[in-house]
Amino acid sequence: MSVRDLTQRGRRDLNTDATGAATFPRCLHFVHMSDTHNMHRQIEAKFPFPEGDLDFLLHTGDMTDRGSMEELLSVNEYFGEVKQRFKYGIFAIAGNHDVHGNGGKIEISKVLTNATVLDHHVAQGLFEACGLKIFGSPWCHWKSARNPGGEGHMFDLIPQDVDILMTHGPPAGIFDTAGYQQTKQGIHCWPWGSADDLNKAIMRARPRAHLFGHLHEQRGVWQRDASGQYVGGVEYEAHPGQKFPTTGPPPVDWPCDLVSCNAMCNHAGHEGVSNKSIAGPPRLIQALRNSESEPWKFEVVQSQNTR
């Protein structure tokens, strides 16, 4: 669906006030997916999409394993099969696995024609249709999987006043624990795949929700409650009943009310198995506001504790 089609469709679906003037929707339901690694056709056998009206799907990268044309075409075919379930369509960004194998030589937006691929820009059609500003910051193919920051990063392109920020990797210190060691002082966590440069961009741009993936062992949610405190944490379990460690909630001055890491693939290494599988469901999130003058509020509607 093109930006023009999306905008026109959104205008047709707008509510009207007592004077007949068009108004934006005040409640939206969308799905967050990430790190499906070529297993897109296995998702609904284990975790069907939530029932009810769904407005859009956001995929935060690693749709494939190697970023080959064959893999990307398979993802596009899948998106074509499911996009009619989402009123405003599908929006996606590239993860490291989607660009490292092809060295950035495949223009993913021209292959994934059944989705809007965000390449360091705002989903303008969705913004015009719903008044919700989403910015996609994909993985840069010249950056290693260990660290997307440093010289040549593109986080400075994240604009201010964005409602939802989509990245593939986490900010430093938030859902970025790849390993740990039990010591006398407690659990010592080892970070991986995050970047301080992203933290700086988030503090500047102040998105209200941040969606990402990358670390399979950090699948989870941090949600700011009515008291201003974060609740939630890691959902992933390498072994039943054992939540994978993490460094704790975001700092109190963190601008995001919702932080969602939904890397849906398992972590075979931590689990001591040889096969990968879909370990977590698509995450249903609600965006709500009472008037167009209010900021959007984000809340996870469905979150299942699975492997």
C-alpha cells in the first residue's frame, strides 16, 4: 500500500465531530513483532494474531537470517497474505541479519512491496491518517551486531516529538543483557548489541514508546504505571521458571512510557538446543488519547509468559 493510498484510506475512516469536521482516531491497536528469522509462517501455528480490529503491524527487524533475495521475497509474500488484517498496513525496519548478508546492496523497500519500509524516516502516511508519528531507525549495514553506535551511526536523524521509535537494537542498559555471572555481590550482566548513542538520541527526541528486538534472551516489557514507576521485566526463560537476568528498569527520567523488546525467536545457545523456534507471541499494544491535544498513551494489552 502506497503512502498516498494509506493517507486516502485513513481520511475515509476518520471520525467526525458535531460540526462534521474530520478528527483523528483516539484509540489504535497494533502488533509488535521482531526477530522472526524466516519463521514467519510458523508464528500463528503457536501464537495466532490477537482477535478484533487491528490497525497496523510494526516489525523491528531480523525478518531473515542472511538478508538474501530469496528470504526477503518470502517475507514479502507473507506480508501480502496478512496485511489485510491491518487497517493501515505493515511497517518494518531492517535488522542486522537483514543487511549484513547482502552488504546493504539490496534495497529492501523495493523488495518488501507489501509493507512500508522505514529507512530513517517517519511513516508519513500513517501520521496524516491517524496523527501518530512513528520513526524507523534500521540497522546500518556497516555496523557490527555488537554495537550499532560509534562513528557513522545515524541515530541523530531521530526527530523530536516522535510518538513511537522503532529500532532493531536496545539502548544501553535497557534489555541489553546477553550473558551474566553469579557473584557474591549478585548477578553481573554483560551488555551486547546496544549503544550509548541511542540513549542520547532518545533523551533528546523523547519518544513515548520504544520498540525493538535483537536480543532474544531479553524479550520483555517495561511499562510506566500511574505512580510513574516501571513495572514488567524480561519474559524470556531459557529454562522453565527461570527468567533471564537483566539490568533492571529504565532510569526514572527515561522519556518512554513503554519499552517493548519483542524478539520472538528463542535462544538456542542459552537453552542448550540445536533448533530455533518461535518462542513468544506477537505483542498487542494499545495507543490511546482523549483528545488530539493530548499526547498518546501506550499500554500492552496482551503479553504472554512463554519460552
